[in-house]
Amino acid sequence: MKLRDKPESPSFSINESQWTAIISNDASYDGKFYYGVRTTGIFCRPSCKSKDPKYENVLGFHNPEDALAQGFRPCKRCKPTGQRVPDQEWVSVVTNYITHHYSESLTLDILAQISHGSPYHLHRVFKRITGMTPVQYIQNIRMTEAKKLLVSSSLSVSDIGRQVGITNPAYFSAVFRKLTGQTPAHYREQEKRL
């Protein structure tokens, strides 16, 4: 009785030559493999001109279908599926990244790099899809988290600001007041009375 060949795994660890192809944007490897970046959930061709990922965050795929089956989304820049990525899907990658990284330093340039697009195009498309700019979206997420911390913890206002990604206490208070109509201290006091 003949043993069946073991099916290929949908993903694999990349080897040294594949890593070199990725960081040198070597088009001769296009179609031979694809790579996904775990931290962004995006997959690319080896020739993609996007920012170099960290080696430990990279996963290899034999074809686009394997990457899609693993939940990765195609890069807007290199279009590894050969098709244009819908704007809604592209913005979803960005909002998901913001939700998981709101406490880090986030700028339009950083978001454009992780989503493999230009800052100008991202700003325009993001605003059209969500009704707000990426910076407004980030601030809303941060203030939602700050409200939770103000009510559920005894951290100082400065510490809460740092935990939600705003290191300057005065700026944190100004943003909080602009979005809620109250200072963080007043919000905490009012919520604790309820």
C-alpha cells in the first residue's frame, strides 16, 4: 500500500534567501511565494516596496489563497491577488490596527506604512469611509479607553493619559475636554457619584 503524500502546510517559516528577497524587493521571487506580516494582517509579494517587516513577524505562503485562508488581507500597494483591494477592506485593516495599538505613538505616516499606502490617499479614503480622519478616530478610541480607566481605576490622570498613548498631561486633558465637554477629573468625579 502506497503512503499518501503529506499535503503542504498553508504557511511556513521563511528561509534566508526568501528573507533576502523580501528586504531587497526582489521581483524574481514574485509568484514563488508570498509573505504575510502577523502584526498588520497584510500579505505581499516579495517585490513589495512597503516598509521592511521584522523577521519574527513574517510568515510565508505558497499562494494568495493560503494567505487569505489564514485571515491575511492583500496589500493595497503590491496587489498580490492581482486585484485592487476594496477601500472598505483597506480601512478595516487600519481601524483594526488602531484598536490594538492605540496606546502607541500613531501618526498618519505610521498608519500609511503599516497599511501599505500613501498618507494622503489613506487620509482621504479613511475620512470618506468612516466620516472622520485617522487622527480623530485614534483620539476617539483613546478617549473611550480613558473613560473606562477613569471610572475603573485609581490611576492619576497623567498615568491614564500615558496608558492611552498621550504622554503630555495637558494635551491629554485638552483632548479629553474637547471630546467629552469635561476635564478628566470632573468626568471621574461625576461618574463615581452615579
